[in-house]
Amino acid sequence: MEEKRRAKRFTLHTSLKVINLEVGEKIGNLINLSPHGMMIKAPAPIDVGRKMELSLHLPKTIFGKECLDVEAQCVWVKPDSDPRYHLCGFEFIDVSTQDANIILGLIMEQDEAE
């Protein structure tokens, strides 16, 4: 498979809950993040190509927000090493400047902790 990633991914030290805003249910936990997308660990596979409204529960309030709401498209899915889970890669769609700054802040926080 050809590598299409445009930026380095940063693995998070804290697990952030990811909620599907369409149904208000948790779909998984955020594993890593880049300015352009994220990977989550989910108990059920997500259809490749599916666009979703997602909410990431932030570890602390950033710019007055406790959650980061994003539109993202699932671009790949593969089984996790734990057979109970799947790894799902998402690409962000149309991220606002403020939300892009929140994502960069999370990345910088993780990079400083390493």
C-alpha cells in the first residue's frame, strides 16, 4: 500500500474518547493524531469512505472547548493486534482555524512529553 500520509502521526499518552455525534455514542478511543487526520481503536470496523461528525473529548479545556467536533472520513480499516478491536484511519474534512490550533496544541503537548 502506498503511503499517502502528509504529516507525522503523534501517539497520545492519554486515551481520548471519540463520540459519533449522529447517534451520540462512543465509537472508540483516539490513538494518534496528525494535523490532517487521526487513528482510533474501535470495537467495530467503520466503513471505508464513510463521512462522520465526531467529537473528541479533550484532556483539558482548550480555547474554551471541552470537546473538539470534527467532520472526518474513514480512509482505511485494519484489525488490531487485539482481535476485539479494529484500527480505523480518518482524514479530517474542512477544519476551522481554531480547531486546527487545538489539534496542533494536542500534538505539541504530546511531543513535549516525549
